[in-house]
Amino acid sequence: MNKFRSISIFRTTQLATRSSGFARRTIQPQQGWNSSSEKPTSPHIGFYKTFTRPIAKVMLMAVFTYQLAYWAWVKLEKDEIKAQKTAEIKALEEELEKLIALAEEAGIKVKP
């Protein structure tokens, strides 16, 4: 009697042919020799086995959505600040031109 048996998880059942003529193996799961004597899984373990991937996917999508919204918010805020600074610079340049014109009317030489 062999103490150590090799357990095959998958077995090849048949060769399926495609319409193109190539043969392809189909693999189906096979029950192990001791599958009936396995302990039943805990409800906690079953829960985590069932819902770990969906929860992780939802969390990753939530983080991605948050980062996308944050990036959009920062870009809009940056554009707003840039527009304010541009308007302030334009107003200061106009005021400077008026002051230069007043100084030239008064006979004061101003370097451009």
C-alpha cells in the first residue's frame, strides 16, 4: 500500500476539435480521493472565500474614483487661481500704463 498518493486535481477528459480543425484538450475538475473526509469549512472562512475579491474590487474602484475626483478638483482649482492671477496682472498692467501716461503728461521721464 502506497502511503503517499499523488492527487490529480484536473484530468484530461477528451479532445475537442474546433471548426478550424485544431484539437484542444478540455479539462474538468476531478474529486480527490479523500474529498468526502474533508472538514466542513467555517462560515467565516466561507464568507472570506466568497466575498474577498468583490470587496477588494469595490474598494479599488472607490479609491480610483476618489483619486479621479480629487485630480479633477485640483485641476479646476489650479485653473481658477491661474485665471485670478492673470486678471490681477492685467489690471496692474493697465494701472501702470495709466500712471506712465500721467507721468509723461506731467513731464516726468519714465523708463519702459
